[in-house]
Amino acid sequence: MARRNRTSQPFWRVTPNATSDPGALYRHGVECLNKRDGRGMLASGWALCQVGSLHENQASDFLTDGYRIWRESSGFDRAEAAAFLTDLFDALRSLTPPPAPADIRSASPEQVVPASVYHGTRCWAGNELLEATPDPSVREQYEPQVFAAVTEAPKELVPRRSVDFAVGYAAAHGMDEPWTIVLPEPRDHELVGSAGSSSNSAEATDSSSSSTSSSPAPPRPRPRPTPGVRPTPSPSPSPSPSPADEPDGHPADSATVFTQVLRPGQPQAEAGPPAGAPAPERPRPTPAAPAPQTSQEAEAAQAPQAPQRQTEQQPSQQPEHHAAQQDVPAPLRELRERLVGWLSERYRDVRVEDNGWITVPDIGPSLLQIETSALVGDHLKAEIFAPLVVDVPVTDELLRYVALQGARFHFGAVTLDAEDDVTPGSSDAQGLLQFSHTMLADGTSHEAFLAAVWLIADTVVTQSVGLQRRFGGSLVADLAS
């Protein structure tokens, strides 16, 4: 994406603040995000592509999210949008695609992300262009180019929308279905009981035995979640139910941190539940009077008690979460109070649950919850998570989506909470599909925290319904109705 003369550039090619510093451009993009300035986000994303790669500094996110915000604004112009999408698609087509690993399923995220972001953004730009352009001749010109761009990419890196377009385009033009694997013709079989058959059978047995002996040892099973598992989020304001009433969830600290994916077996920074993390729910016993030591004291204990003078520590005079907050370290309690104040500036009905989690209701068809806890070394963290689909059937297609697509988001990742021994496709195989993002909260600023919350909320709003239609299950809003 080469620079053009500033005197005749469209708005998305005008570099914000006349700077080439990636950090400054990124901060400008976040500021535009907070102001819902889609055009400013597009300019930031384009400028970041000029000084770095598409997968760095959220460049692709600023382009795609910026376009969506611009499209929903009153100043959106369809012809100008078609010009932007044409420019972006042509620019991406002119670049050499990043190499994709031969075995995408077993490659690390660092190896897959550059190609994944490039092909995903290019496919997105092509599909959006075909929908946005008001000129039939442009659509006719670019349909073959978009088809070629989609089918040139590994299918694992192609969005579902683009896959559907490519399959439909191929069928309408009498082409073979894209990504179809043509198997070789079977070889002639020898008669059963012939010498050749016995020899081949023996060779096959030897080969199978050799393969079995050289195969690696099976992986160790993942540790079972701790008793204090995360409960299934509930849209009602009532306190979270006890773990005994909940389906098994993932351990409280299994999360995706920015663009890194914590793989099974990777050591965690925390040893056991961190200080301040929510403990397993259990009924709180009411304080009992000391056992009487004498018969007189026993009679006095059974006699009606005079009303006690109210004190500052009487539970009825404190907020609902006061009792839970009493045992929370001061830095963690102050962090929660600060985050609640920030969230209340932007969202309604923000509340703190009995277990210390912060709930933000009415995020599209779902809700957001923020769990704060302490790490070793006196650091604090905040995990923002939201259910996408509840009681989703666990199938091979769902597991494939989570494994290949779940970590493609720069802010957060899609995870599946289900039993470790779940059998995909069985009638009782269900789980919780959720989206979460973890951030260090020691010195997080007001703007950075609210920007992260907005990105998570926006993803939940745009992804929940489509995932529920694709994989089944229920939305949180449906459970509340």
C-alpha cells in the first residue's frame, strides 16, 4: 500500500497526525474507536499497513471495524464505500500473501496468524465490495477476482461467508466445487487367498506394527477443573448459583491473553486459585451466639433478646456485595470499585455479584462479566468474558471452528467449556461457547479499559447470533424470555 500525494488522497489514505510512528497511529485508532469515528479508524488502519504488516498493531481490525462503524453512521456514502473497498481489495491483491504452514492444524499461532489475517481481510474486502458497489459493471468485473482470491487461500483460513460465495459462484458457472480433493483411482485388487494377497497382508501387518511402535506416547490428560468452576452466566440479577447446580466450566484462569494462546500443558503464572479469586459458592452460615456455659446462661440465651443497636457493620445497612468485599485485599477491592465506576459511565445497571464479579447486562443478546483477581508478585488482572452460545451441541464442526478460528481475534478468543471426556455428536454433548480477554490491570487507564470492553462487547454482538444459527444452542437473551 504505497503512499499517494496528500493533495488528492481519499480520506482513508490521509495519514493521521502526519506521523509514521506505529504507536501513535495505534493510539489514534483507539481514540477514534472511543468516539465511534469509523473514518478515523480506517485512516489509522491504512496508515498502520504502510508502516507495518496487516496483522500488527490491530491494522486489520481498524479497517474492518472502522468500516462497519462508518457504514452504520449517518454520513455513510455507498459510492465512497465502494471506492474504499476497491482500493483495499486491489492493494491486498497486489501484495504477496504471507506463507501458510503446510499443516495448519498443528502449526503454532505465530506461524498461522499472518496468513490468516491477510486472507481473511482480503476475502472480507472482496465480499463487502460486491455487496456495496451500486454499479453492476463493477460487480461483474470483480466477481471473478474475488472468486480467485477466495479459492487461492487455504480453506481453513477462509471465512464462512466467502466459502459460501465461492461454492455458489462455482455452481452458477459450471465449475468444480472449490477445495474438492480428487482421490486417485483404486488399484486392481488381487484374488483373495492368492500368494500376492498373503504377501501384501503380511507387509501391511508389519507396517502397522512398525507404525504403532514408533508412534509417540499419548498426551497426558488435562487436569480437571477446580471445584470453584465458573458458573454459567445468568441474565437475572440474582446471585450466581452454586457449582453443584452448574455444568463444568474451565478453570478460572484458563484464558487467552491478547494474541497468545495458552495451550494445554503450558504452565500458568498462578499456583492454584489466586488471592481474591471467587471461591466455590457455599451457603453462608448465620453468626451464632456463643454456647452457654451455665444453666443461667442457657436460660438467658433462650430468652428473647433485646434489639441490638445498629452499627456500621450491620449487613442490612451495606451493599449486597459488602460481605464478600470484606475478605478482599485492599488493592483488589480498589480495582473493582474503579472498574465499576468506569463501566457505569457507559453502561446501565452495572452490578457486583456476591462472588466479586462485575456484570454488565444487555450486551446485545448476551451480557459481559469481569473477573478481577491477584497474580503472584502483587500484580492484578481483569478477565472480560461473555457467553456467546449456551448449551451448544459439541460437534466435530464446532471443535474445528474453535481450534482454527477461535484465536484469530486480537482482543480475546473464542473458547469452549465442556467436559474433558465429551463425545462429539452424542446427545448429551453440550457446552458453553464464550468469548474472553484477559488484561493486566495494575496500571490500566480509563480509556484503555473501556476500549477493551467495547471491543469485546462489539464482537459478542456481531458473532453470537451467527454462531447460534450455525451450531445450535441458545442465546442468553432467549433464556431470559
